[in-house]
Amino acid sequence: MTNLLLEVRDLKTRFHTPEGTVYAVNGISFNLPQGSALAVVGESGCGKSVTMMSILRLIPIPPGQIVSGEALYVGQDLLKLSENEMEANIRGKAIAMIFQDPMTSLNPVLTIGRQLTEPLRIHLGLDHNQAQRRAIQLLEMVGISGGANRLESYPHQFSGGMRQRVMIAMALAANPSLLIADEPTTALDVTIQAQIIELVERLRREIGLTIIWITHDLGVVAGMAERVIVMYAGYIVEEADVDALYEMPCHPYTQALLAALPRADRRRDRRLKSIPGAPPNLLVEPKGCPFAPRCEHVRERCRLENPTLTTVSSSAALRGLSGDHRVACWVDLATGAMR
């Protein structure tokens, strides 16, 4: 790939708790080209948010610990920078993050204007008047009219959708090149979700953002991203272009997630398919495939050895998959044969 903005290599993050060590992120690797949109999907607790917060060095240490890996942002390893360098040059300036709940992310006792102008003064060195004018522009850009009158408002005076728009404006304040959106529509109703997704996509086109979407909902991924990473128990189990993932999912977990989605063309007498069992206990490092206890295609090798990500076979590629479709599974689901 050319013009890589972010390269993550073998990232491992642990949390040392009184109950034991939590194996939260277990050797994550991926590339992110400039100007692209990547979706990271999986059920709650699979390591999506911890992966991104590790890259930004936002996990609490202790109990958290980044055990190994690299996170190369335009060739610079973020995991080796000092805290002062991360604060001054990376967080909010080069890489910005939108968090899940805008009500808890915004400070309830500070005005919207105060919270919007702070990153403008810190990262761009604007004076008070310049920061005020830029804050008004940012509010207008994210669809909040009357920005001059809104700066003195407090978060509780905004609806959920408007608070999320404010969070997007804050994230874009210092003109970052990478925006990480951590389930930004979870607490919003369906109509507002669609508006927020359309807003971020429009901003991506207009200002050339590179985006990482974190979500548990495969149903909205097709309109968000060009490429998808599926995570389970702290591992990447499948990675593909979005069309290939929907047309020919190669991991049993991905297949199960797609089968659980409501579909307009589903027969009324057919029930949604659920995934049997429960997610694994992350206090125990799996010896075999972490999905094996819940998998209907499980073989003996699956219980003994955890597969690594490998490119799908050439025969699979001929069925319409791209050459960079990777899966961590011992079984070829199309033929039933072992890989």
C-alpha cells in the first residue's frame, strides 16, 4: 500500500487486575492508507476501543500495560514518544477521537465555547477572538446554526444529536489528519444516527480525513468504510474490503454476525440467528482458536492451535474475493476442508 498514514504491528495490551491479567489486545496488525475509511467491528469487549486507546496511549497505566508492538504514524512510533510529545503534537492535533457518549465526554460545567476554543488555543496558538471565530465556523460546519449564540450554552441545553455534533467539531478543531470515531451513534436514535454518519462522510470528502470507525453493528458498515477488520477476544479474525466481506465472509464469527442482522428480504417465518455460547474469559489466554467453543465448524486442531491471519486461497479469490482478504481460521468454509 502507498501513502500509509498509520501502521500498527503486533500490538498487545494487558490489564493487571486483582482477579488476574486481562488479555485485552493480542497481536493486532493493520495498515491504514491516507484518505481511507476503516471499520473495526465486533461485539462488546472484543478489544476494539482498547486497541485505539492504546495507539493514542490513553489507557490507564497501571493497571493497563502495552506489552509490545508498534504504532507508526507517518513513520513515527507513537508508543515510543514521551507523554509531552503525545499531548503537544499527536492527541487532538494529528489524531482526534470521538467517544461513545457525548454527555459524559463534554464537561457539564463548562460552556460549549470554552470547550471548543481550548484545543484551538493549545494546538493552533489562536488568541481569544480568533478562537471564538473559528469555533463559530466549526459549529456551522457540523450543522449547528447560530453558532455565535450557542457558544455560551452548556451541554445539557443541547440534544443528544447536537452534543455529538459538538464532539465532532471539537475533534476537527485542530485539523487532524486521522479521526477515530468510537461508536459515535450508539446512544442516538436511528434518524440521528444516519445524520451523524452522513455528516462525517461529508466532512471526509470535503477536508480529506482518514477515518477509523469503531462499531459493533455490521449493518451500518457498508455505508461507512472501504475496508473492515473483524475482532474477537482481542484478535483480528478477518480483514477484507467491505464488498468482499459481505459477499463471501470466510470466518465463522463473521458469518454468524451477518446471519444475526435483520434483513428486509428475510422471510417473516424465519427467526434471526443467534450465536450460541458466551464470549471467552479474557483472564485466560486461549491456547486454540478463541471462537472454537462457539463454532459449528470446529475441528480438533482449532482447540489446540490458534490460527494466524492468512490470505484466502486463490480458489476463493476466483469466487469474487480480493487478494488481500485475510482470515484466521483452519477451515475453508466453502469446501469444509482444512486449510
